[in-house]
Amino acid sequence: MPIYLDYNATTPVDKRVLEVMLPYFTENFGNASSRTHSFGWLAEDAVKIARQQVAELINCLEQEIVFTSGSTEAINFAIKGIWENYQFKGKHIVTVKTEHKAVLDCCAFLEKRGAKITYLSVDREGLIDLDELKSALSSETILVAVMYANNETGVIQPIKKIADLVHANNSILLCDATQAVGKITIDVEEEHIDLMCVSAHKMYGPKGVGALYVRRKGPRVSLFPQMHGGGHERGLRSGTLNVTGIVGLGKACELAKEEMWEDAIRVSKLRTKLEQLLCETENVFINGSTKHRLFNTTNITFQGIRSESLINKIPNIAVALGSACTSALAQPSHVLKAMGLNDDDSFSSIRFSLGKYTTEAEINEAISLFRKLLMELKN
Ligand code: PLP
């Protein structure tokens, strides 16, 4: 059996999630907008429960959740929705060089439409400089988009401190928390996040479903809809609701709330073992802060060895070069480059991301295969 160490790309659906989804494909197939019969009411009730489950995981109100097809859509909705509604106030957006392409490509799109974008740099650890953020902010800044945890390195930004600066400037904070939700506790009230995206397939739910959290009070955030037709989701996102997917997302959130810390303790031990044993080899090092990092991710450079050739020699281990979303393009990772790695080191880096089904036996096997191969390549 191949060993799957690419949980940041996607996760298998938890069987308990699948179980609650299945009836909504068949007997409970109603449209959640059908108000005239029990099929519709059943679907509507299921969506309501799922909305509560998502809201409970991140500590917000049910009415602050808008279901989407995933984080890419949620990010497009947030950035373009803010741009349309707040342009009168200013045309400046601040983001970070290490954001996911969904954020960077939206910003590049708006740049062509007259937006002024500031791309904050990161240090060798992958962290932004709060002073640089502070000096980038102006009365023209309508939005600041900073991710919670990076998909390639797992590095976690100081979101609360960022939120304080953003709100002192009367701007809005969008946080791409795709990789963090369900892995660590996130409280949008406590951390004062205004917009935040969630994706089910990163947390043992199905692909093609997610949500955008939109703050209602302090400040009330108003987004211009990107999908028209039917007025679903309080007019913010039209389109028949993906009831099965939403039920799955809700259940995944419920399970994460109950179980994430158990997983974290076990998985972080396995991650530490993996990276410590791999880094015993000469010229092998970890990228990004080891202090402010998700427990499941490690990004390792094997200096002088192309990661592609390394991976090709161990086809049984599923890992990622840079990020899965950009790996079709033969370009060095924009995240590692922004952290100061040169192209060679960037092309020699591998992302290992573990998950709740990763076993100690799998990690032992991965360590032994990698170490054997590194020895061979050295001699
Ligand atoms: N943001 C981050 C940090 C991600 O890791 C991903 C997926 O890889 C996305 C956004 C896009 O999420 P989705 O697959 O739900 O569109």
C-alpha cells in the first residue's frame, strides 16, 4: 500500500462523515429551498444543523456562515466582494507574498482593474513583520488578506496581533484558514477575524464544499455577491445548496471540535520523529518556523538533490513538491522563494503532511526508505 503523506493537498473522507451524507443522496434528496413539502424541509433542517456545526467550530453566529464550493470560491467572493463594496473608501489591499494562489491571483486580477496591492515580505522563518504591515496600512486600505497557516510550510502567522493593527486602521481582515481550521482551535471572536474561509476536504470532509465566515458586528462586513440567481444564502451566494456536501462539512466540523487535540498530540510526535531522523543527514534542513507551525506539516530541503528525482525513486510515498496546486508548473515554490531560499534549494524541497490516519509503521517505513536513498545518492 502506498503511504499517504500529503494531507495538506486533501484528506480521505472520515467514514462517519460519509455515513451521515449518504441518505441525502438518495431518500432525503430534497432541495433545501423547496418550501412546500417535507423533502425540502428535511434538507433545510440538515443544512441548518450543518451551519450550527461550522459556527460552533469557529465560534461565530450561524447567520455569519455562507456555504461555498470550497476555499477558492470563498476567497474570490471575499476579495472581489470587498473590492466592489468598499472601493468608494479606498483602492488599497495588503496581502503577503506567501499566500495561496487563490488570494494572489485575485489580487493580480484586481490590480488590472485599478487596485493598488502591497505584497508583504516574510523572513526566513516565513513570518511577516508587524512593523512592515503597520507602515503599509493607510486610509486607503480596505482589505488585509493574511493566511492563518501556510499550506507548504505550516507556518502560523500571529493573527490576533495582525487583527489589532488592521482594525486600528479601520480596515477589514480576511484570513485564509483553509489549512488551520479543524487542526487547531480558531475563534473568530477572540482573534477578531472579519472574513475567513473553510474547506471540507482539508478536514476529512468531501471535496467541492466549504464556507466563508462573514462578520456581522464590529465591524459589519458587507460583500457584493459574485453569484446571482435565486437569492440563496441570504442573497450572497445564489445556487442550489449542495446539501450532501454541506452535511459532510458540518459533521467534519463536529468531529474536529471533539477530536482535534487527540490527533494533534499523536501526529505531532510522528512528524517530529520523521523530521528529526531525516535531518540527521548532512545538508538536510527544515524550512520555516518550527515554533509557530501546524503540528502535521514539515517542509524539508535535501540540498543538492532534486526533490523530483527523489520522489520518483520512492513512488510508494505520496508527498508534495512545493504546493500541490502549483506543482503542475515547473517553477520553484513562491513560498520558499519569498522565505529567501534560492531556486536550487527550492527545487530540492519536499512537503510532508501527516494526518489522523498516519501510523507509526508508515512513518518508520518512510524514514527508512528516505534514509536509504539519501545514503545511496551520497555515495
Ligand atoms: N488556501 C489554502 C491555504 C489551501 O491550501 C487551499 C487548497 O490547497 C486553498 C486555499 C483552496 O482550497 P479549495 O481546494 O477548497 O478551493
